[in-house]
Amino acid sequence: MSRKSLTLLIAVLAVFIIGGQSFYTVHQTQKAIVLQLGEPVGQVSGPGLHFKLPFIQNVIFFDARMLDYDARSAEALTSDKKAIVLDNYARWRITDPLTFYRTVRTIPGAQTRLDDMVYSQLRVHVGRHTLTEVVASKRAEIMTEVTRRTSELMSEYGMEVIDVRIKRTDLPAENQRAIFGRMRAERERQAKQYRSEGQEESTKIRSLADRERAVLLAEANQKAEIIRGEGDAVATRTFANAYGQAPEFFEFMRGLETLRNSLKEGTRFVLTPDDPLLKPIRP
């Protein structure tokens, strides 16, 4: 390769290198600032192709879209002295890249500052309301006020807070254990009460059943005695009538019945011929 061709090639490469270092492109979702020796120079660059001095200037890009930050859970104290754990998140964006770079520099630095601001405002506003209001009735109002105040404070860092929301509210672990203990004790108390009431009702039902049984048995025994008495009376009248009509036959049958009941197997009697027991069979 000749000297002239080599020189031309070097010149072309130099043009490409210098050109690559002199122009930069900003995407439509970004904003950029130019730094010279670590200090911002010029204005914030919007979307498009821009020029900078090669080698001595560099470009930093910032996301111009809305950003989400999921904050750490933190405890707060309500006005009625109840401790709660707040799990929240924030949506924010960079409004002034120059101020943003001069104050917090990077996204992680901004999130750290945002976390401190949101937590401090949550503590202030939650402390003005009771636990019931924080969880239910005043929750939206608290979030609106926290968002407004946090955005005002973060504006000096070139940031705008769009929204702050509480995702979940929990009780501290020791409070949860205490509440669960009270709930368990209350359930056990109710269970004992229900068992006691059930046993009382069972005793009443059993006593009523026993009383009804006794009454039924007494009435049945009374009716049986009446019927038995009536039957005995009829039998007595029948025997009396029969005895009156044939006294000899009645005496003969009674004697046979007496012998049948007296003379069992293996029974021995010593009787004289004129013994009354032999009268029914005496010729």
C-alpha cells in the first residue's frame, strides 16, 4: 500500500471516529445532558440527533417515562397508639435532569431519597388518624395528602411524585401474636359457654323425658291394677257362682288341684286312708 493510500485510510478512520464521538442520539423515551470534565454544560437534550465536542464531553441519559418504586415495609404509629406495618409503593418521574444530576446523580440515589421522604410523610399523616381511619375511611385522603407533600419536597431534586399508595397494612409480629391469643381465648370461652348451655339443655331434656316416662309407667301400672282387679272380681264372681251351683264338684276339683301341686316327683307322704287329701280319689 502506498503512502498516499495509507494516509487517506487514516484520514477516513479519523473522520469516522471523530464523527462517532461528536454526535449522539436521544431516544424519545429519554432525556440527556452533556458533561464536560464532570460538569453539566448546555441545555437538556430531547429526542433526536445532537452534537457534542468529541473526547472532552460525554453524555448521560435519563429515563423520561414514569418510574415505579416499591418501598420497603416500615412501621408507623396511629393517633390511638396502635403500631402498624405499611407496605407502599410510589410512581415518579424525572422532571429536571440537570437538577436531578446535581442532587441525587443516579436512579438508586433518587429512590433512597424518595424512600426517606415517603416514609416520613406516611408517619406524619398516619399519626394524625386512628387505626380504623388508616385502614378504611381515611385511607384515600391520607394517600392524596402524602403524594402532594412528597412531590413538593422532591421537586428540589428535579423529581415529581405522581402517586403514593399503601399496598397492604399489617400488624407487627408481636401484636399479631397478642391478637391471635385474644381471639383464641375468646373462641375457647365461647366454646365453653356453648358446651355448658348444651349440657344444661341436655339435662333439661333428659329430666323431662324421665318425668314423662315415670308418669307413663305410673298411669300404665294404675290401669293394669284396675284391669287386674276387675279380672279378679270377675273370676271371684265366676267361682262363687260355680261353687254355689255344684259345691261337691267344686270341692272335688279343688282337692285334685291340691294333690297335683303337692305330689311332685320324689315326694313321699305317709297318709291314712281317711286323710282329707285322699278324699277326691277315695271310692
